[in-house]
Amino acid sequence: MIHTASKSLLEFELAIFYTETNKVFITTDNPCVWFDSQAHTRQPMYQSVGLKYESTEIILPITPTHCIVLKRKGINGYVNIDTNPPSIDIINTLLYESSDEHYYSNSKEKILFLDS
């Protein structure tokens, strides 16, 4: 399995999102999130997130101001996420929803989680 998964992961591009504002990325007790925005369009048997789907993204916060995003196409390198302010809230919501019990933040500001 590791051999197959590592080959698939090599097809992904890596971007590091960063912010220079007061908004921060949270982390959770389950910080690695696999997300597929197109999963709901597939037949029920194929709606799980997997490395074979083009729309799969893997999100991993690494510091309060930096977050790794792995995606097949469209992003790579350092990306200033401040150009799209709702993105931090979207990422934080995905992280929060995939947590088991706890989330953590070093921000004194209230963290905004979007409605599901």
C-alpha cells in the first residue's frame, strides 16, 4: 500500500499557503484532511475521497501562519492566501469538521467556522 500511495502522491503539486494577517490556521487532534469537492457528483459507491481522483486535496496546517496543500493541478509554490480572505475560514472549517474532539489556535481573535 505504501508503495502505491507514494507513487500517487508524487503526482500532486505542493503549495504552502501563508498569511500575514491576524487570521490564523487552526490545528486539530486530526490535522491531516483529505477533501474532495467533487465526491458528491459521483455514484454513491465512489463518493469517498481517494488519491485516484483529480479533485482530491490534502490539507495540513504546519504553523499558525502556514498550511500545506497538496493538489493535482493548479497550485504550487508559496501562495499568499490574504488575496482571498475567505480561504482561511474555509480551510479552518474543513480542519474543524474533521477533528475528533479538539481544535487548537494561538489566536486571541474569534475563529470563524462556516456553516456546513
